[in-house]
Amino acid sequence: MASAFLKYGTILALAVAVFYQLTLKNLIFTIIGVGRHVQPISDFPYQCRRIHDERLQACEDMWLSEETRQLFLACSDPLARQQWDFSFSRFNISGRSRTDAVIALDIDKPKGDSFDYRVLKTPSYKTGDGHLYLVGLTGRDNIPAANDPNKPPFSIDIALVNGRPPRDSQTGEFLDASELGGDFTIELFETDAHATELRHKETYHHPEIKTPNNVAFAPTNGFYITNDHGTAKAGLKFTLAPFLHNGDVTYCTHTNTCKTVSTSHAFPNGLHFSPRHGHLFVPSAHSGGITIYAPNAHTNDLQKISSIDIPYPIDNLSEDRDGDIWVPAFPKGLEMLQAYADPLGSTAATTVFRVRKSKEEGDGKGWEVEKMLEDRHGEVLPGATSVVHDARTGRVFLAGVVAPFVTVCEPVGK
Ligand SMILES: *[C@@H]1O[C@H](CO)[C@@H](O)[C@H](O)[C@H]1NC(C)=O
Ligand SMILES: CC(=O)N[C@H]1CO[C@H](CO)[C@@H](O)[C@@H]1O
């Protein structure tokens, strides 16, 4: 009896220890943030304000065109996000937003508390049911080379992750998304210095575009995406994917062939390719931290070169003009679930880190991580899923996937 107890007791203790190491520890300290000291917004040298505007709501992602001083935002409707959001297994098709739009905000043209902006039309986008279902967004300023004899005009590329409801290809009728998950595409658009519309260039639809979270232009003609749940589009496998590290990074060429280039990611999120650093940065919303890869110029495969240890669930990354990476994180992960349940009444705490290349090289040591903003009580920041720093003015823009506002923080006393 005693020896059986000892035997099974040992196995049980071992199983608990392994479970703790692999899953519970991460859940308790990284995601839930037990014991974490979260500071109030008043500790930081910024004056922040919320912009309440019907069109600037539930903006999941942003990208700043440094060249034209336009901030592009992928906005939606916070109450509709609650009904229809693949990453949170919300599949109420009749509650989905039909007003998702990309907004171009002129950050050098203040207007009252806010800024001048345009809701971009997409007249040439005709695929699916004609609506966009915005998830992630990125952009690229195409500056013609001075010595280019063809003198192509300046343009801006915008790439979007589009989470369409699945439909029967014959009848066009909606199918059960809770079983099939989203019918995802990457949409490529073009626009210009004073954007009023997005001209549709390409729809990318491919079996390897499975559960895309975000998109980053590659140094070649193609792009990288994170499949945050890997191949699992719905059901139990979907729910367990972050724990099983089933996410991946996938590369697609501009001619629509795709291949998975990195596996075993725990909820990889808003990735970012930096032409300046030559690196692809992949954050994790589950295990925390950022992994840095060097893309191979010919094969587009990824070679891991380093990682940055930030034990917080991390969201969509952006880079400013000076090459600093701005990182939104959730110090109290469960509050984000609360914010999803009640987007108009509840705001999750937010932390913003800046990751800066330091002089000394080496694994993990080559980057300095500094906390720039934190809002313990959700006083002014949204539960931020995206942060953009305008290095010219020092302003920080923050948007959240379910937040019914956008926040602008002005630096003070510098
Ligand atoms: C689905 O969304 C519709 C429209 O917003 C709403 O009336 C309905 O109550 C929702 N259904 C569920 C099950 O939440
Ligand atoms: C653009 C982008 O990466 N959006 C992601 C930001 O983070 C949220 C929350 O984790 C994801 O759901 C989005 O897909």
C-alpha cells in the first residue's frame, strides 16, 4: 500500500511539477500577472487624453507612414467585436460588424482634441460579401529611388488581415464558423500621400493562411504572417493551441505561394519586420517575450538569432523612425477578458515597453527594455493592442481591439 502510494505519489508529484513548469507557472505569473507591480499612469512623464469619436473605435492595429505623416488605423465596432472575433471564439455571425474601415489620420493636423482624418473607401474591393473584417494591418512607404529612370510615383502599400465569415463557395450562404473558423485572406491595397481610398491590388487566399493574426512585409516581394493558432481554426484544438505551442510563422510570395518557416510558437502575435535592423520580431501573447529572426534573403527561411525576455503577454509591435520597437503588453491578462465581456464599461490595464538596440551585442543582451507607460487602473489608456510612437513629436498613440476610443499621450517636461 505504502509503496504503491509512494510510487504513484511520486509520479503524480512529477506530473504536477511538469504541468506547473510548462503551463501553470506561465499562466499564473505571465498571463494573470500574480504579484506583479503595476504602476499608475501618473508615474510617467506624459499627458494622455482619450479621443472619443464614432469612427475611432475598436482599432486593433495602426501603422504610421513616416513619409506622409498619416497614421493608418484598422477600426471596427467594440460591441460587434464582442460577437464576432476569431481569436476569442466569438462566432455570432449576425452580430458581426459591417462598418470596419481603415482610417487615415493626419497627425500634423490637430482638430479640437483630435486630428483630421478620412475614412478610406475601398471601391475596387469586391471579394467575399464586399465587407472587410479587419484584424491586423501594416504598411510601407514606396519611395522611388532618385536614379530610377522610370520615375514611379510615390505610393503607400497597405496589407490587411481579413477574417471573413466562411461561406459556401457555390451558394454563397454562410457556414458554421464555430466549426470551420474564419475564412482568412491577406488583402493588399495601395494608396497615396493624401489618402481618401484604398485601391485593391490583390487578395491572398492560401491553405497556409490559416489563423493569421498579423502581417509584415518581407524584405523580398512577399510577406510574413503569424498563424496564432496554427492549423486549428476552431474547437478544442483551437482553445488548446497556445498551451500546445501550435502557432507558426508563415511566408508568402507576392504570387500567392506560402510555406511555414517557423513552428512551435505560443500564440505568436503582431510580428514586425524591420528593414533597418534586418530582423523579424515575433512576440508571444501567451508565453511573453519577443523572438528575433534573420530572414534568409533567398529562401525566406528564418534563423533565430536572439530573444528578448519580457514576461508579459505581448501584442502588436511597431517601430519608430529611430528604430526603437514599441511594445504593448497586458500586465493583468484576465482584465482583457473582462474588457471583451464589457467593452464600454471595463478597461484592461496596459503596459508599454520600448525595446532599443544597445551597443553591446550577444544573445538577449543586445536590447534594452524600458517601461514607458503603464496604467494600472485603466484611467486613460485603452487595453492597448497597438502602440505607435511618433519620434518627431514624441507623441504616443494607443488603440485597443475592443476600446471605444483612441488615446494620445503627449510627452511633458522634457
Ligand atoms: C447575436 O448578435 C445579434 C445582433 O447583435 C444579437 O441580437 C443576438 O442577441 C446575438 N446572439 C447571441 C447568442 O449573443
Ligand atoms: C494587427 C494585429 O496584430 N492584431 C492583433 C493584435 O493583438 C490582438 C490581441 O491579441 C490580436 O487579436 C490581433 O489579431
